Amino acid sequence: MLFKNLKSFIINQLVKEELQSEQLTFQNTFSEVLGKETTHEEGVILSIALVPHVYPSFFEEIIKEIFPQGGDFTELGGVKAENSRSFFPTGQTVLYLLAKNNINYRLQIQQLFSPEHWFYKENVLSVEEMKEGDPIMDGRLLLSKEMVHLLCYGETIKPKFGANFPAKEVTTLMRWDDLIVNETVLSQINQIKLWIKHQKTLLEEWNMKKQVLPGYRTLFYGPSGTGKTLTATLLGLEFNRPVYRIDLSQVVSKFIGETEQNLEKIFNQAEHKNWILLFDEADALFGKRTSTKSSNDRYANQEVSYLLQRVENFNGLVILTSNFKNNIDDAFLRRFNSIIKFSKPNTEERFKLWQNAKPKNIQIDEELLYQLASNYELTGAQIVSAVMHASLLAIEQSQKFLSKDNLLLGIKEEFNKEERQFATLQ
């Protein structure tokens, strides 16, 4: 029905005025899937931009219908791609179909492609960038793969990991009860929850846009295995927000300007999508700036400056993790909304972690668990690893319980990883 109506609308716009019928309206086209009302002009533009992805011969059929003996409409603009014979609509296409030669109306429509419009802000639609000096509306109308899928099927698809999106979604099967941290950390995590819940109210209803930046930036620091990444995934789980962990090996480049370009791809896709961006082991990207002794140092410092600006302008939640707070550049530290220290667990916390880590319906002596918690300083991740090691040994031995010997072997393995001296329980 959409393309049938669009065809009628376009033919009506192209024929002589005396042959025109009553104009169709495209107001609120796609409003349901986009979650917002759309004007007639916005509906027409989105529909035309979608055409090449669904109905490649659409414009050729219209032109043949109007010129059965052959002909063309140069006013329509449009281009043919190198690897396709299909007509690709451009900015000029929508200008002519909506405004024809009405200059004021053309200028109004052109503003729909400005950085201030939600087409641009929400990464919905853009006009292909032209060479310097070429008419800016000669570029093709560009819809992202995600937007094409949304407009066609009414559902959002998740971006694929690759050069254009060097980040992977991380999830967890755990719950908040599985996160064992001290009361101070829980209080600070709760502050992040409050921001997620009330960000819109704070900025709009309380009119705090002038005073505060749109997003929230936080640093989680502390030893590996203490719950930093788990906290990020639990926040995503509670508020139904995807958490994307940035693959810094794919982002950081030795070539000048390439790191910024890689990051820009991520931030552009993440804008206005309620994603949580997780920069795990962020030292490589957000580390301290160096003194400018060489041109490489200057470019490295430019990267940090770019990051500062881009992170501040991002309207979502950005989480950085690091083993050491001092590794992060002071300029970033000053701009964090919160800095949360994840410490190694104490005896009581380790006991809870041992209890949480044990397999369900498998016997294990509680007094033994407390002994292990008291005598061996392990993080939550190390405790899980030790339990897994002991469980595999128990399965191999056809046992339905975790023995002291097997648990100690699991702990010993964790100590060996860090080249720590292991002493067995007496």
C-alpha cells in the first residue's frame, strides 16, 4: 500500500497541473515504528529513501508510464550506482517532488537535512556528502541498514561486529544478588540507576539542560574479577538497555586520525538508542597525555581531546573500567559523574561469593566454605573459576559433592596463575 500511494503521489506531482488529482498525505507515515509523529514532508522523504532497498525498478516504471515512447525527467535528479542500473533518489529528487520550483519551500525542505533535525540527530537519514563545490542536495538519500529494517519490519536489529562497528554486546545470566560489593559501592551504583530512571525528567521537566551535560560518565576501577563488567551488564539487564563493549584492539590505530574515525562510527550509531557503552580496560584509550616532544605526541594528545569532547556530548551512559585509577588522564577524571572503586572482597564477602558460586543441588560443607573464604584471598571471578575446576574433577570422579581436595586444587590453580605461594589447609 505504501508504494502504491507513493507512486500515485509522484505521478500526480509530475503530470500537468490540469491533470492532477487531490494530493495524498504522508503525515505520520512510519510514526508508529519511529515512536514519533511525522509531517507529510518527512513521510514522503522516508518513503522515497526506502524505495531502492525494496522496489529497485520503482522510478523507472513511473517514468515509462509517463513517457511510454521514451523520455526522462532530469528535474528528478537521481543517480545510477556503479554496480546497479537502478535509479537512486537524491536530495534533488525530494526537493522537486515536494516543492518543484518554489524556492522558499525548497529551502524549508532542505532544513530537514540539517544537523538540528531528528533525521540527523537520531541517525535516521542523511544526504550523501558531495565534493567541495558540488550542489549539496545532489547526494543520494542514505538510510542505515538498521533503519531500513526498522521501516520494513517494525523491529530493531542489532549492529554486527566489524570494521564499521568495533563493539560487541555483552550480557549476563546473573542478578544483582550475585554481585557482592560493599555498601559504598552499592550506593554509588544506585546513583547511576537514578540517572537512568530520571534523566529525561531532569533535563526536560526540571529544565536542567543548561546546567548539566546530556549523558552520564562513570569510571569503575579496581582489580580484575571484582565485578566491574558484571555491574555494567546488570545495569543493562535491569533497564533493558544493550551494553556494548568496545573492542579497543579494533579502535586504537597507529595511523593519524584513524582512532577518532573508528570511535565516531560507534558514537554515531549509539546516539539516541539508550545503549550503554563499556570501554573495558580503557587505559589504552583514555590514558594520561604525554608531553609534546614530538609530532606523534601532539597527535596522541589530539585523540584525547577528541575523546573528551565526544564523550561529553554523548547523551547516554558511558562506563570506563580500569585496574588503576591513576592510569586515566586527569582531564577525564574531572569530567566523570562518578568514580567507583571495586575492592577485593573481605572474608564475609568471599563467603557469600563461595555460596553463590557453588552448583545448585550439589553438596558442599558450609564450614569448609567459610574456611576457604577466611584463608584464601580470591576475587569473585577467581572463586567461580576455582569452583568450576573442582566441579569438573567431581564429574570425572562421578561424585555428587565438591570435596575439600578438589576445591583446594581449584584454588591452587588460581594462585599459580598469579605466581602466588599456595599453602594447603591443615
